[in-house]
Amino acid sequence: MFDFIDFSFLDILDIILVAVLLYYIYKLLKGTVAINIFLGIAFIFLIWKVTQALKMEMLSGILGYLLSGGVIALIIVFQQEIRKFLLMIGTTNFSSKRSFLKQLKFLQTEIESENDVDTLVNSCIKLSNNKTGALIVLERTNNLDFLINTGDSMNAFLNEAILESIFYKNSPLHDGATIIRDNYIVATRVVLPLTNERIPARFGLRHKAAIGVTEKTDALCLLVSEETGEISYIKDGGFELYVDYDDLKEKLRKDIQ
């Protein structure tokens, strides 16, 4: 019935690779203003392919020039997203089945990688009550070994007592960030990249570092301000202050999945 369609294995592979590429692009841009630009470009591209198929040469030619001439502009507009995408690919760890499955969100149900949200938030609440500054980074699909190497390695199961002792003001480990991977504290005193974006003057280096690492990777950050005791949640370069800790726990559980 469909003998006239020339469809080979390479065509299937091509479709799968394009789907994976679009998935990663959507993952990077979701929740940002850039997603609207991306959807607009995708719509123009779709119209261009349709006009090509219908042999509407004048319109397809205009759209073709528009798309080809806008490549440089797109690189400028999506500079941060392109950098984050390349970092995501470069730091992907395929050395084990577990790490490989973590890169495939639709297979994530096969692994148990959810961090203990209650322990994380309860620790932050106690640190907040004492106005003890803290910066906690939660690894997701992007491998953070390139950051772990800047600090002190650790392999401690996540619990409130250890987190509180790490960020205790007289502790030698309290400076820098702590990275958590699959319910284990894997590094302390980690140096994070700072954001280049302007932030309100009342926020300090912890906020710049938390925003910076979430701009460049898909990690999540919990931050406790030393000055105010406020608890901030940082994702994709944006941060929110939380006073309703049940909402924070719900948000974390949703994003960690």
C-alpha cells in the first residue's frame, strides 16, 4: 500500500536524533523567555519546508534567506542557552548504565535517584533559624564532576546533622557549596561559576554562584542567607524566596523527578 514511500533505517535514525535534539533544546529553554523565540523560529521553519514541498519558490526563497541570514543573530540571542547545551553534552557521563539512564528522562522511573526532600528542607529551616549561611547544589542529569574537583570530595549519606555541621560557622567546610548526588553528599567547599547577570545589591556571592551554576547546568540550588535567614530556591538562573516550606518541598519533589 505504501510501496511508493522510500523509508529506510537511516530515516528512522534521523528522526530519532532530531527528536532527541529537540528534547534537549526544549529542556534548556522551558520556563524562559527564549522558548517563545524558539517556537517562533520553529514555526517559520515549518512554513518554509511546506512552501518548498508545494514549490512556492518566491515565498520559500524569502523564508530561506530569512532563516540563513538570522543564524548569527540566533547565536547572539541564545548565547547562554548554547553554552549550557554544550556543557550538558560535554559533562554527560555514559560510563555506567545508571548514569546513562539518568540522561534519558523517560526512563528515569527505572532508577531510584530522588533526593530526600524532607531532610534537605528541614536542614535549611534549622540553618535559617540560626541565620547560618548555606549553599546546597542538587545534581540532576548533568554530571557535576567538573565542579566537584574544585572542592573536597566526600561520600556521606544525606542527613540533617551532617548538613548542619558542614555549614556551621566555625566548620572548615562551610565556605563554598555542597553538592548532593542521589542522597549522598559528594563534595564540600566547591567553587561555583558566578553569573554575569546583574542581581539586586542585597544579594551576595552565594546568590551569584547559585544563579551561575543553574544557568550553566540543570542543577537545582537551595540557599540560606547568612544576613536574613531567608531560604531561596534557584533553578535555571531564576530564584524564589520561600516562607511556605510545604510549597518548597512540593516544588522540589516535582523538579527532581
